[in-house]
Amino acid sequence: MNRWTLARALWAGLILMTILAPAARAQAPAESDSLRPTSTAVQAARTAYQEAWALRVAGDFRQAAERADSALAAIGRALASDPDASARRELTELQSRLGGMRDLALNDLRTMPAVEPGNEADDRVLNAPAGEPLEVQVNADVHRWIQFFTGSGRSVFERWLKRSGQYVELFRAVLQREGLPPDLVHLVFVESGFNLHARSYAAAVGPWQFLRSTGRLFGLTVNQWVDERKDPEKSTVAAARYLKHLYSIFGDWPLALASYNAGEGTVLRAIKRQGTTNYWDLKLPRQTEEYVPQFMAVLAISRDPARYGFDAVELDEPVQFDEVAFKGPVDLRVIARLCESTYEELKRLNPQVVRHAAVGANGVTTLRVPDGKGPVLLEKLQAGAELPAVNVTVQHKVRKGETLSSIAAQFHVSARSLARANGIGKKRPLRRGMVLTIPASLASHTPALADPEDPRASTAYVPERNIRPPAQIQAKSEAEGRATHVVKRGETLASIAAQYGVSPADIRAWNRLASDAVRRGTRLKIRTGDSAAPSAERQAADSAVVATLVPPRPAKASASQRGASAGRTVIVRRGDTLGAIAARHGVSVAALKRANGLRSSVIRTGQRLRLPSAG
């Protein structure tokens, strides 16, 4: 038991002694009785009860149970010695109390969560002040976005903030239920500004901006009738599970958030190429380099809105609703009439419903109805109101490479019935671009109320997905002393280095530049202060990570061996020239141009070049 636990135990024992002292004095035996063995046993039992009680209060359940057990054994021996009636009465009462105390302590011990190895609560942890579960990392890039949101972008941020009132607490509750920091809700500001119907140029949809493929991967249904990427609860559950998956890969929130934007493969490949696990040192796609600073700026403002002048923004009213679950598809227009609401209101509460009917992907359709209207709807249905069957004809446009069998498997129907329903046969084979009607959806059973105990009946139900992380590293991003410099007209690497008090060689190394030439608009990673020279521990940790992600490089080939390397390819890096690539691989520029059919020496970043034999 550590010092803090002991101190708590002693303090709790002192309190208990104060409470029990008057009763003890009232029952104190005569001075002659104090010499009897039973009197000593009673006093020992009282002391044991106080100690066991204090140990349980202090959280040391095992020792509390053991102390109670030893006292019960002593009481048993004392009772066997035939004490007088007064001592027997008190010993019996203490025996009952100690037995109850032991049982409670053992139950506490059984239900106490197991301590994760390495996560023990020592004195430092017990006395440390509460910290934020998600650290705000601030540097020049984050300050730039804070200035934008409080300056020219203030109206945009106010609109986001006002709109967030509808769903921010709902999103927070889902994130917390999934075991994530609730402050990750601020990612929705950056993703969609709390617009449930937001759609990006890359066809990402909903408040958390899921692509169709990623949404389906994490359990969201997207079809002709339902797009659960727009569902405020289901999309948040899927986003929470995706973020947990990403955090399990990197062990670092800035890298996990960058991966949410660019994909974990992009970030892992950047770590491999650049040899660092610090997000702020990685060169990533421009959108991703701006993504995490935007999130950190939003988080900083939201934690102290008064400081930035947003405390007067009036938030929209939180959305309130009841849930009703049905077996089979239902028509929103019928439900609106029965629950004395409007079709438009039901569409607002159920943004995932694409058309007039709602179709649950798993046979259960759960709808949100206006707050207080759930009992109205249930009462009418129980009184005999009927829900008509819904004709939810689903159509499918044939894509390249699909077969009738693969389409039938996708919709869980027979391939032969699919062919018959659409007139497909020897004379009219399947063609790309055909629109097929899925026969199983031509008619549906009359919907009925679902079992409320069915987990699928919740509006937040998303089926679990077991997705193994492609890698697992323990990174730690540090923003201090990091900045991004955008090259302006007339600037050189030397002038930029002088501006930050570093050398041109440092900037070349940080940005993997082949020469001192820089073009206007190029984004350069800059480090200042202690960050300019990473610690030996950090370099060793990064090297260990990269070693697990990247296979060791083979030894440099000799001239005779390079002839066998014909057919290998390289990818052009930023700043590469044909001359630099030719020198690096021991071939001539002319041979390199011939091998790739180049008429000039112009190449572009990301281009793949075939390496010729030496010559």
C-alpha cells in the first residue's frame, strides 16, 4: 500500500473512531472487566472493524477483506471461550459487521476494472491536477488559423458555432460512449461546419465527410433509399470507430487526425520516406498540412470562446426526438400523419432517408419522430391503426465487370429471378449501363413495431467491424518551434534561412531538397530553437519506427551489378533533375531519356522513371 493510500486509510479510521467513540464509552466495561480476555477480544474486534472500513474507503479492497477475515477468526475463538452475555452480544454484533464488510470488499475486488500494465496510479498520478484528454498544440500555423477565424473568417465560424447547437451535445455523448475524447467533436467544424447534408468535391458526404467506401467499411449503409453518412448518430459512431482505428495505428492524435483527412496509407508512407513521426515535421498534401492546424485553432477557440469574442453567439436549440422502430420499410408520409407531425419535420429529423420511404438495411427501420410524438404514434398503432406495405423498388446500374451472379449476391436474391425480372438471357445479355430492377424489392411485408430490446432498434446502431491496423507505432507530435514558410517572390533559400536563424543546409534536410533552388509558392518546413536539432532520444525512436515500416536498403550495387538492374523504376522527388537521378543510379542522362522515351529533360514530381542498364 503506497503512502497516499495509507494516509487515506488512517484519516478514514480517525473519522470512524470519532463516530464510534460515544457508543464505545457508553458500553465501556468496568475497570476490572478490562483485564478479561473477552474484553481484549472485543477491543481488538472494534479496532479491526475500523481498520477494514478505512482500507475499503481507501480503495484497498484486498487488504480490507483479509483484515476482516483475520478478525472474524479471532472473534470465533473468543466466542468459543464462553464469554459473558454482554461480551457475547458485542462480539456477535461485530462479527456480523465484519462479515458484511468482508463481503462488500470482495465484491468491490471482483468488479474493480483490471489495471493495465504500466498504467498503475502512483503518488504522482494521484496528486496530479486534472488535464485535458486532448492537448491543444499551438504554433505559428495554428495562430494563423486563429487569426483567420477571429478576423476575416469570423462570420463563417459564427455560422458554424450557431449551427453546432443542434447536435454538438449528441455528438459528444456518442464519442464519450465510444471511449474517445468528446473534444473530437470539433473535427466536425473543420469537416462540414455541422451541415448534415455537406458534400465535398471528392464526394465525401455528411457531418463527418465519409466517402462511400470508407462509410461502408465502418458499418454505414449507403444505397438508393438510405445514406447513413448523413445520419447524425450513426455517422458519429462510425467516425468514432474510424478515429479509434487510426489512433491504434499511431498512438498520437495529430497523426491520427491527419490520417482521417488523407488516409493512413498516405501518412505511413510519409513517415517511411521522411524518417520522422512528428506530424509537424512531415511534408504531406497541402490540405492535410492545413487540416490539423485548423482543428487545433477551433479547439482553442471553443475552450475559451469569451477570450476570442464568441461568447455572445446564440446557439441553435438542441435537437429533441423520440425513437420508434419497425420491422420492414415504412413510408414517412404515413408516419407523419399518424404522429401528428409533418413530412418535412420527419425528413429534418431523419436526414439519412433519401426518398419518401425509410428502409433499414438489417430488416429493422428506426425513425426519429418529434419529441413527445413517440407515445402518440405507439398509441394509435396499438389501437389498430395500420401501416401500409411500401413498394421500395430498388434499381441498380450495371458497372463494368459485374455479372448477374455478383449483383444477385449483393442484393441477396437469386441470379435466375434477377434475370427473369429484367428479361436477361441469350438474346439479351447483360450490358454495362443497364438499369436492373431488383425483384426482392418489388413488394414488402406490412411493417410492424419492432422489439424495443433489439439493439438494431436504436437510432445509433452501427454493426461492429473488426479491422486490423496495418501497423502500430507510438508517436508523439510536438508543435513547438515548428512553422510553415511559403516562398514569396524574390526569396532565396539563404534569405529564408537568415530570416529564421538557421542554415540553408538545415532547410534542405528538413524538406528533402536536392538543391538551393526554391520556387515561389513552395511550402517549406522550418524548425527554430530546440526543435532545430531533435534530441538523440527522439531520433532513436523515429529510427526504430522507420526500421519496422521500411525493409533495410540493399548495399550499393557495383558497376557490374547495375547491369542487372535494368527494368527497375524510381519515382521523381521534389527538386529532382534527370542529371541528379542519373548520377544517383550510375547511368547517363541520355540512357535515362532513351529508356523512358523522353525528348526533353523536363520531368515532374511523382513521375515514375524506368532505370536503364549502366551506360
